[in-house]
Amino acid sequence: MSTMILPGDEFHLESRENVLLGPGAYCDPRNQKVQPVTAGFEVVTETKKNVSVHVEHNSKRYIPAVGDLVVGLITGSFSDSYRVSLSNFSTPVTLSYMAFPNASKKNRPSLKVGDLVYARVCKADKELEAEVECVDSSTGKDAGFGLLEGGTIAEVSLAFCRELTFNGDYPLLSLLAKNAQFEVAIGINGKVWFKCDDIRHTMACYRSITECEHRTQSEHKSIISKHFKTLLNSVP
Amino acid sequence: MLFAQTGVLELVDGSCKLQCGETTVMCSVTGPIEPKARQELPAQLALEIVVRPCRGVPSTREKLLEDQVRGVVTPVLARYLYPRQLAQLCFQILESGEPEELYSSKELSACINAAFLALVDAGIGIQASFASVCLSILEDGQRLLVNPSQAELIESRSTHVLALQLAAGAKKVENLLLLESYGDFDEQTLLQVLQTGEEACVKTALELRKVIEQKLQKDFVWR
Amino acid sequence: MSKAVEVRPMTFYPEVLARIAPDLSMQRHLSLGLRPSLRASEEFRNVEISDGKLSCASKETVNRSGNNILGSNVLKCGKTMIVTSITGGVVEENVPVEQDDEEPALENSDADRASQFGCIYPVVEVECGRAGAPTDEEMTLSQRIYNCFLHSGLLSKEALKVSVGVKSTNADGQASIQYPDEKDSTDLAKSFKPRRKWTYVLYAKIQVFSRDGPLFELCWNSLIYALQTTQLPRAFVDERTTDLKIPVSMRGRSAAIRETFDILCDPVKFQPLKLNAENISFASNFAVIELDPEAQLPKDDDDMQVDSPTSVLLADIQGEAEEASVSSIVSVVTGTAGNMKHFKAIGGDSKITLDMIKKSIKLAKLRSSDLEGKS
């Protein structure tokens, strides 16, 4: 896990067959050589069938990949789709009107420009515009996607975001939950949406999340209690 | 010799500040982002490079620097990974470290190294590591200096900028990315420059690796 | 679903293929042992040069009135034509107001190499039927020529100093101009030592018609030829102004004396621009291209199995197919004796080996002596 790898180095792979490439691994079309293209930690996972390899690295700009759960901002609407921004200045993605639960030609979704949506990436070819959906397309049913009403967004780095999403044991959110009640939606595109009833809780959560990103895990508890203390002692 | 720090700018995807001797540059990378229609390339990543001088407004001198940096960065970028996208590289020279009206070698070499760090920081795919050094040969034609000081540079008979593409833990030289020489020299000197420069580039690359190691520690501090 | 799709090979004319798939066209040509320009790999194009009779100093100049061109060259290489015209002016150097007559201040210590050299200011214009701000290519070309020229030491600052003559009118009312370095000059010209210094500045306008490949080398060579033809006009001041002194108040303190001169250029007398002959050098470019084994034409069975090289060195890049498909370029500016002035290698996607560098330097030397013979 902790082997550092840089572009130009070689992966520590035993066989060249059945290799699955993850983010940060690239196969040069000219010489078919598998090589890392970003700096980070090498992760090689072996299963019975194949070996998957990727480079665990941290960055700020999100590149859509199929299956990712994201928080997007509606920036435009057309006759049959919305335009959604997943990160500033990146190529926008589309959200079709038909990609909502119970969608039909007559039943149009009622999102406005400036709304936040929680969605899933369903198409992400690098040559084409990516697409997101607000419905579980395998069942056609509501899967908790859609408009995020109210709340606020904390922008964090992508690796931190992944940790919050995939590591259920990661203590940050449970520590926050001890201090306040909130709803949360983590977009893998580096946007953490959350909503508290109290504006002071919102502020404290925002400050805690953004500060904890740059501190070690052992400090998190004291950071969170510090922020809640200062804000709750202030006059509403 | 070389001091660098990554992630110095908040609002861009990757950034670094690099000091090499008397020269200091700041580099920022934004991308892959949506390009303007005229920049878009159908199959690959487009590059926009901007060099800002440490004083005054940009001139043709900065345009040439931009062109030289582009020549180095383009072949190492994994540009087919990001079709129809754009990456912006911005350089701000903070300290030139050389008489600007006569030389630009030290700035160029610092910009190339800064570009590497900033690209890595931004997470844009690059196919190999690269590093650059500036070399000069003193008036007597004998002494070859690596990363000369300003005083040494103006006494030099010829100045050279070398950038190499490195592989296998920055120990193996894979390709020559740039060798640009001005002044008065001959074939023998040039070969000597290549030889000495190769060792110096490998050394620089190892220093850059250390900077990246620190960056990774900082990135995953919350683990 | 599983209906067989019929694939029909498409055929293109060579010119069309060169435009839509330059790399493929290039590789196919190379597999035949030829280049798209139908030259051999190490063959240069011929260069035709003339001075174009543009200079006002030249005896047979075509335009005499209002002509301020001091040196010129017209270089033709393949389709491309390059017209270089050198123009100039005289500027006053910044000399501190209070300075001893005898001791010219130490301008530059010897150590500072580049500031001993004079320079020209080149402007490259690639004519392509559009007006407006210069393109990036024009700007980088101009700057690169400037850098290269400055560091080559072709022109010393001394060569650009103006040795000022004096125009005097004798008793008969006949005006004559005398220069201090001429034999028959009178004491007047010799004794005239202005406190001020003048230097020539030279501009080079390099116009490119029918661009067809990289331009730096062609522009550089044309500039060198043009400078070899350059004649600087002699400059003089009128006798009546030689002792004209105007007091200038310096912030209320003691009034310093400033001279003012109206410096004029002699319409008939010229002297050639002194170049440091040992630094005259010519440029040539090379491309390194890797052979793609898949694009090679199938070999006959009875062909000998020879280990063919994986990459080739091409001299003198020309044309769309060649320029678009090579990214590894070596450019060498060298004198005939192997004293190099500029070297640039960009290793794009192909590997530039040490042997390639050596070979290109060797070829560049030969090319340089060939080009020197033409001037």
C-alpha cells in the first residue's frame, strides 16, 4: 500500500495477463506497456480471475467515471436535458429529463438553474460528454437521488472524499453526529453536501470538515469540539 | 540547492513554488477543463502556457519561453487520456536570477522543473518524470558549471539548458527532451555538457522526488 | 446483429493522404527509402541567394529615392522565398552629463561576455494573407534569432560605434565633409571630440513567402547573407553646430553645459559593417523519426534480411507531411570550422541518440561550408 510510485516508474506486477487498470494506470497504445501516470501509492489487488492495479493519489479536479455518486450544480436547462456542472470550469455533464423516477414525456422534472442534485454517473466515455442520472437505471426506481434542498457544500480534495464515502469506519462523520444532527450527501467529485437545522451547527460542521482535511486523525476530535464550542457560545 | 513546495495556491488544481539558486518561479496548473473552441483538439489534451516575467509586461522573450516549455511538456503528457480537454500552465517568475535582457536559461530550467511538480500536484497524467538543469562553460572553456550563479553566467562562454525524460526511479535516462545552447562552443563541449548534464538531471530528479514524497504525506495526512 | 460488415479499403492520391494522414504518408515513403519531398534522407535543398539590389548602398539599386535599406538578401529554397532587409538608425548613447573628456568610463568589464556584443533587432513576418498582430510563430522566431545573434558574437559593440565626421564650409562656400579616420581630414575633424556618443542600431525585417517547413534556419541564413552585404552610412554633424553649447539647468544647481548636435547621414559615403568573420555561421535542421514497423511495405521473400535501423535522421525538413509528422527536431548553427553558435534539440516522441547528434553536427558543418561558398 505504501509504496510510492511516480510517472516513469514500473508497477510491481508479477504477470502481464488479466491486468485491470484503475485510475492512474495507463497502457501506452504504442508499446502496450502498463505504466503509472500520476504520483501516489501503488495499489495492486489480486483476485482469482485477475489483478487490478491503480495509483492512490490526491487531486482536486474530478473526472467522471461510471457509477460515481456525485453532487452537481444545475447550470442550464434544454428541451430534454439539464446541464450539470460537477466542478468549476470542467466540461459540463448532461442530466436527461428521462433519467428521473416516474419520468414520462408529460411528467417533467422541476429543477431550476442553481439547484443542487445528487446523481450517479451513468456514461463516461472520455471522447463524449458524460451523463448523470437521478434514478437507479437498473430498476427504474427512486434510489435517493434528486434535488438537494437547502444545506451547504464543503469542498474537499478527492481522496479525502473517497475516504469519507468508502471507509465506513472513518470517524469524522460519527464524531460530527455526536455534536449535531445533520443530513449528508457525499459527492465523489469533492463536494460534501450537508444540512443541519441550526445555522450554527452548519457553520461548525463546515469549519470542522475543511480543517480536518489537513490534520491527522488523532486531532479531529479536538478540532470538532473546538469549533462547536466557539460557535455554540456565540449569540445566535 | 533546490527548494520547492507544492499546493501553494488554493484555487487551482495543482501548483508549486520552486527556488533553484537565485531563480524562483511559481507554477499553477488547471485542468483538464473545457477548452475554448479554437483551442480544442479532437483527440488529445490541448495546452495553454503562459509565462509572466518578474517585472514589466510579457514580451517576445516570454513567448519564446512558453514555446520551449511546450516543447518539453507536450511529449511527456499522457495527452490521449484527455481528448477535447485543456490544461493551463501558468508561470510567474518571482526572481529572475539572471540579466533578463540577455539570458533566459535559468528561468527556463526552473520553469521546466516547476511544471513537473505542478502537473504531478494537479494529477494530470504524465508518462514519465522529467528534470532540467542549466549549464554554462566559463570563458576559459574549461570549467563546466551546473546551475551557475548570475555572476558565473555572465562570464560564461556558452550556456546550455538540458531537460531529460527519466525512468525507473529517475535513474535511467529515457530521452532527450530539450537541449538548447547559445554562445560559443564545439562538438566536444556539447558532448561533455550532455554527460555532466545527465548526472545533474538525475540528481535534480531525485530532489524533485523528495518534494513529491512530502506532498503525498501532506495529501494523506488525515489517514 | 451478427451480419458481416464489409470493409472496403480506401485509396487516396498521395497529396490527399499527405494532408489527412501525414504520419502514414511519411512512414510509407520512408519504407520505400524516400521522403515525401522525394529527397534522400540526408539530402539538403539547394539555396539560391541574391542581394535583390534593394540596398541604397548598392551600385545597381532598383529604388534610389527614399530608400533606407542598408543591406539585403533574397533567399529562395524550394517554394519558400525569404526577403531580408536591414535598416538602421543612429541613437545617442546615454552618457552621464558630467564626465571627463579624456577617460571614457569603463563601459563593461571584460568578464561580462554578452554585453560586449552588438545586436540587431529582427522582425519575422510570415506572409499568409492576413494582417494583424504577429502570430506566436513569428514572435518566437524573432526572439530566437535575436538570442542566437546576441550570443554568437558576430557583431561587436565596437563595430556599431559611429565615428562622426564634420561638415565644413570653406571660404569659397563649398561644403565638404571630413571624417577623422580619413587621410586628408583636416585638424578640424580630428580635434572634434564630442562628449556624446552615437551608435548605429540595426533592424532586420525578414519576410517569408510560401512557408513550407520550419523557418528558423532559412531566416538565420538569409540574415547572415544580408548582414554581409550591409553598408553603414557615414554620419556627420555640421561645423556650425560643433561648438554650440546650451546651458541646461540641473535642478537649480550649477548649470551644466550640454551640446546639441543634429546628426546627419552621408548619402554617398558608406562603409561596410564589420562582422567578426570567425563567428559567421549557418544553420541547418534535422528531424529524427522512428520507423513504424507496421507501416512498412511488405518485403519480398528474396530480399536479404538486413537489420534495418529503427529511426532515421532527415536533413532539411520540408513540406506539410514532414513537418506535421516529426516532433523531434535538431537545429544546428555552426561555422565551417565546427565552432557552434546555437544548438537546439527537441526530443518529441522519437528518441534522439548521441549518434544522431554527432551525425547532425557533421552534416551541419558540411552544409555550412557549402553555404559559405555562396556568399
